[in-house]
Amino acid sequence: MRRNEILTVNSTLGKSGRKSQKVKRQSTDIHSAHKETASLKTAMIVLPLLIIGFAVAVLMIGINQYHSMFAESDETVSKNESAVPSAADESKLLLVISPDSPLPSDYKTDLVSYDGADVDRIILNDLKNMMNAAVKDNIALKITGGYVSAEMQHELYMDEVRRLMAQEGYGEARAMEEAEKTVPMENHSELQSGLAVTFSSMLTADFSQSEEYRWLCKNSIKYGFILRYPEGKERNTGFEFTPSQFRYVGIQNAEKIRTFNMCLDEYVYYLESRE
């Protein structure tokens, strides 16, 4: 009897152990199934987000390349348009207008409006490029004037004559002579050419001491502009130092004028003497 009892007990224990192992396996299987389900749900949420993010990144790269391509194209076109002036343009660019060299009677301008001023179309692209470069360099440069008609120039000249007579006590003849040094009479002003532009600083009234003036003196030749009436060249130009007025002569001419340390009047005389 005792042996049979032991066998029965062992048999019962064996069944209980197997049942316990089976329950454990079922519990493990259920837990694994829950984990797989959770992982699948997570994947279903994350995967679309990753696809959307990748698509957005590709789209942004494409847009940036598109804008870069057209920006480079526009810049190339702008440079090419002014890189090789025609013979007629070259003659126009090197025209000296002064009390001794009046504007030719057949001179014509092709005016366009830019930033509140009228300028000759021939200078437009380089003027735009120069103003854009100033903005990129955080230079507060402002265009305050461009083309002036003969009628307007006459009024400006007479205003200066009247000012000198009233404030300086000059007689009319002397006032007219002195006025020519700063505000020439009609047909003797570079401003009538459409090639000259006057600038000012948005930060200071004294342009000659401004960062904007220093920036122009350093960078203007890259865009075909020169200081028209520089300090120390009064005997050559016939005008007093005028820091605000710059004249377009084309990039190649501007670079040579800087290299030779000349004003426009000297440069033109130099070219004519070599012919």
C-alpha cells in the first residue's frame, strides 16, 4: 500500500508540474503577443511619419536647388548684360559733362525708374547688384537722386545763385560763377546724363563720414561706378569734392580709373592722348 501511495503522489505532482509549465508557456505566449501587437502599432504610427519627413526633406532640397539655379542664372545674365558694352555705349559711358564740356545737343537717355529715381537703362542691372550687395553687407545706403531734366537743373542752379547772393552777399556775376562749382547750370550737369546717382546714409547726415560712403569707395568699382568728384581732383573736374555723387562708367573703366588713381576727366584725357 505504501508504494502505491508514493506512486500516486508522484503521478499527481508530475501532472501539476506539467500543468504549471503549460500555464507559464501560455502566459509567456500572451505577453509576447501583446509586445508584438504594441510594436506593430508603434511601427504603423512611426513609419508614415518617417515617410512624410523624408518626402518633405526631399521637397525642400529640390526647392532650394531650384531657387539657387535661377538666382545664379539671373546674376549671370545681369553680369553678362553689362560686361561687354557696345562701341556706342562705351562712348556714352566715358562722356564728360562739365562747364567746359556741355551735354551734346543730340544726347538721348533711355530712362527707367528704380528705387524712386530715374536712371538710364544701361546702368540699371549693375546699380541693382550694387544696392543688393549693400543690403547683404548691412549697409544703410539710400538713393536720393538720379536723372534731372534741363528745366529742373536750371531751377537748382538759380536757387544756388539766389542763396549765394542772399547769404554771402555776392553780386549776381560772382554768385553765378561760384554756383557752377557745386550746382552747374542746365546742360552742364552729369545728372542730366542718367548715368549719375546721388546717395545718402539712412543713419547719418554727414555722408562723407558715413560707413555707407566708405563702403561705396571700396566696392563701387565692382559694379562700374566711380566717385565723380573726388577730393584732391578739383582742378581736373572743375567741381568741389562731392561725396554723394557717383557716376557709372562700366566695370572695366572703373577698375582702370581706380588702378591709375585718376578721376574721369583725367582718364578720358589719358585715353584720347594715346590715340
